[in-house]
Amino acid sequence: MQREAQKQVYEYMSPKLYRTCKRYLKKEEEIEEVLADAFYTIFTKIEQLKEIKAFEGWARKIAVNQCLLQLKRNVNFNLYLEDTSIYLQPETLPETNLEEEDLLNLLNFIPEGCKTIFNLFVIEGYGHKEIASMLTISEGTSKSQLNVAKTKLKELVNNHYYQKIK
């Protein structure tokens, strides 16, 4: 009986958590590994969930934390990225009006540290103090990385979407 319930939870939550992980990680094998770890945590810690209505948010938070653990192994979040160049191949994005999915795809073209902090702040809704604690960086670094992410994202949007109107 418990296996069947776990299977149903997995089938329902897997696509949602996959999209969450994809915002943080690029490599398919990393996403799949993190998803497996997240579901293991979800199923072994389910008794810690106090309110069933909070399940989806709780599960997403576990997936985000697993992504952050993976990223911490490979990304230096303290790196200052003022002069980081962006390489964008025009054929990778469609020539249409900017949609949410396009914006999320553009995030893949900004540095990992900036992308992670942008996701945590803008999409997940964490504050700089929480982000700093999660990534063991200063609040100033979190703010700086977010500003770099916004600047680079604006640059990408302007270069790819609005220069073609001319």
C-alpha cells in the first residue's frame, strides 16, 4: 500500500520538481540525481510535514535545497562577475514575443552563481539574508550577484528580442 502511495506522489510531483531543478541545473544527469535525492528525502522525512496542504511547497523546498547542495560543490558564489561575457547563439531562441519560458531559457546563459541567486530571490521568494545563509555568502554578495543577473538578463533580452525589430 505504501509503495502505491509513493508511486502516485512521484508521478504527480515529478514533473513539477523536475522543472524546479531545471531552473538551477543544466546537466540532465545532475537533475535526475538531485530529483532522486529529493524524493528519497521526501519519502523518508514525510512524518516531519505538519500540514498536508503545505506538501507541494515543502517538497519544492527540498528539491531546491538538493539543487543548492549540488551547486555548492561546483560554483563559487563569491566570485564577482562584473566583466563576465555572455555567449549567445541566436538560433537557440525563437524570434517571438518574450514569454515566461523564453525568460527561463535565457537564465541558462548567465553565470551559475547569478542564476542561482536570481532563482532563489525572484522565483522562490527568499530574502537576501536567507540566501546568504543557504549559500554561506554575505548578504552583499547575494545582492551584487542578483544585480549582475538582472543586468545580464536585461542585456540578453534587449540583444536578442528587441534589436530584431529594427
